[in-house]
Amino acid sequence: MYWNIQDFGALRRDYKSDYGPLIGVIAEVVHRAGADVLFIQELKKDAINRDVLKALMRELCALPEPHNNWYYDWIKGSVCAYEPEEEEEEEVEVERPKYATSAELDWDAAHREGYAVFWNQNIAKFRVTPAPPVAEPGGGVAVANTQSETVRTRALFRFGGAEVVSYGLAVPEGGIVTPHDQAYELPAGTTAPGIELGAPANVNSGTVLPRGTRIGEGGVKLTAQTYNRKPVVIPGGYTLTEPLTLPAPGTVLVPEHALSLVLEGRDTRGGGEQPATILRTFDATPFIPRGNNALQDPNQWQYLYFTRGTRDGAYMVGTRRPAYITIDVNINGAPRPAQRLIPLIVYHAPAQGAASTVGMERAAYSRPLYQAFDHDTGRWIDNDRAVLGGDMNVGLDTTAFPYDAFTQPFGAGGANCAIRVYRPPPPRHNNPLNKTTARLRDCNGEITVAGTDNYRHLAIDNVFYRGFTEEQAPAPAPAEVYDLLAAVSGAAGVAYNL
């Protein structure tokens, strides 16, 4: 789920809420939609200082099983001017790539914002992989990616005889990994074909949980403790839809850093040193898949430049760029990494004229839309599937070329993606079900519940995807309209079906 909330977490006098009611609504909608991953756009620094993300985590973890096992990570939205660190020994030159750490990132120059991602940990569905290492375009020395502010978890503490749960603690260095020997604790009440556990049981890595296994209350836990708690890796109440081989010792189940900014993409520079130009058609170097076992030419990837809110140039520094995580999905039959590794990308485009359309176009050139990093082999591979969504600030059917940059085939210069929208007869942009942004007022005054179509404003929030069947594809715009005023005030009638 991609959720764009204006100035999320900002401390402003015209925002009277402490965000408590709003995060309650977010958690409720996430639960109704069955979302396992939630991207927040327009994340403000105040949200960190005021612990708004921790509060949202608390609301999400209060949902019923199996939707109650949430982690989060956040990242600033742009890179800042790079100044290399001084080496202790001046005579030794150490090559070091740029933009690998949080200190080299900044809240973007236009609106001072970034991104957050929450996910419901369930290794029977997927694992979030560590952020890929950072290297200069074309290869070279790679270093650990610490761009994000570290993944956050909850912990259990005891004060006297009372148990207290704390939220927002950073996971330990290296992340949470599978321990050795009897690594997993199956809860009592777990059932599988012909089996029912009457008491908890510890099992080794490599144990296969068959399809149809229903996990007992409390979930499958690691036997090693983290923050005085045994981390849950499969929530209670979940029924496996695929067999699961419990991961081997040393497998990273929760990474230390998950989110990355998109640094590289298809070459928009044409060999030039200063690409401060607006592209008006998708003419970056095309991407042609070379097969899952063939290495791509690393020189096809260059630093990807983005537009600012009110300027015509494209720049590396200070411009908001996409962010992403990569998930490793559990699929029966040990499929190739290209099928399992799926980058999930989020982008909030500028809101000003040409900067919006070209920002959206450049997002279609993002490297994770074409390749995923395989930690097992230590290299980028052509991936079969990817998803990119967010607030593009470009109305559907109003400007063609940024949409074409996503939907045209590889050979025609596009990203070979589909777009998930309703498909009514033309003109599509006038159909209420295509209008993805909401507003509380229109030119005629306050909108009433009876006029739910009037809540829908513009079709600028989009999801593009590649490699999914129609049944697997992301859901279109929701068929529910949520009355936020009623929801945050506790009034009846939170949702209205159209």
C-alpha cells in the first residue's frame, strides 16, 4: 500500500491533531486491505522527533493475528553534497563510493521530506532483504549501505513484576538472523495435515512446513532472544499457502538497513557531465534483458538525476528521488532468484509543471525496476518482477510520455510495465473511479457523505508493475471511500462502499 499524507508528522499550528486519530485510521485501512507492506510518502523530520512512526507501529502491532508483527525503516529523500572523509594516514588513498551513508543524505531541498516503510514480518510470505551495497556506477569498490536510519522493532521489558512493550528500537548490528541448532519454536495449537501440536516444539532449520499448516497463537518464534523477546517470524493464525523450508542458520530475517534511495538508472546523460536538462521524450539508453545468468554491462547504469520542484534542470544533489526495498518471496519449488527477488519502489514526484512529468519519467529509469541485488551471489541480476508506485503528480491521460516511459516495451525504450487502473471507456480521466487523490472541500462548499464521488479529485497516484499475472497484479484504486472526519472522531460509519 502506498499512502501519501500531506506533511506527515509536521508540527504546524494549522495542524491541530497529535496524529493519534490519523494513525488509527491508517492501521484500520491497512488491516481492511490486507496489506503487508505500507509505504508512507511526505515523511517530515518532525515525525521522527515526535515519535509518530513509533506510534503508528504500536497501532499496527495491535491489529489481530496474523496482521500484528510489524517492523519499519525510514530514509531521507535526497542526497547532499558529498565531502569525503579524511583518512588517518594521508599517504594511503582509499576509494570510497559516494552516498552510502545517512550522513550523505538530506531531506530534499523542495519540501524537506523522505519516506518510511512498514512491513508485517511473515517469512512464509516473504523476507525483506538487506539494502544492497553502494558502489560507483560502472563498478568499483562497494561498501555497506547505511542510508536508512536502521530498521525498528518492538521489545519486551520487565519493571518489577510488570511487562512493558517498547516500540521503535533499532535492530542489532547485522540484523536479526536465524540462530543455530533448534532455531525455531512452533507454538502449541499449530496444525498440519495429520498433525496437531499440543505443546510448543523446537525444530531445526531446514524443517519443511507443508502447505495448509496453520500456525498456533503467538506465532513461530526464534529460539534466540533479541531485546528480551524471541522474535516472531510467522504470525499466529496464519495458514501457509505454500510449503516453507525454514531458513538456514545465519539467514538475515530482519535486516539492519532495508530502505535505499535510487542512485542509478538508465543513462540519461548521453555522455555529458552536466545533465541539467528536461527530457521531453523517453530517450534514455534502452534496457534489454540478457537472461538470468548473463551479466549486464555495468556501464549502462549511471547516476540518475532528478528534477526539483520549480526548476527546469535535473540534478543529483537536493532532489527527491525514489526509495525501495527488496523482498525475497517464498515460492514452492526453489525458483531462480530472478523470480523470488522483487524490488518495491516508492516515488513522490515534484508538484510543479514540467518537473512533475519529467520526474515521473525518470523514475521509470530506476535500476531496481529492472534489476535486483542478489546477496547470495553478490551481484545485480535481471529481475522478472518489480513494482513502483506513488504520487506522480501527473494526471492520467493528461501527459503521455511519462506514462509511456513505464508502459512501453523494453525494445521501445520503456520499462515494460503495466499500470493498475480502472479501464472504463474514454475519457478515463473523468471517471470517478480513476481519481485517486481525495479532498474534503470543493468549490460548492463542504462535501457531504452522500456526495462521495466529490471526494475524488485527480488520478495521479499510480502503481506500475512488471511480471505479474492478472490475478497477482496490484489491486486498483479502492472501492471504498473513508470518511476521515467520522473515523477520527469515533463516529459511526467509517467506510462507505461505492
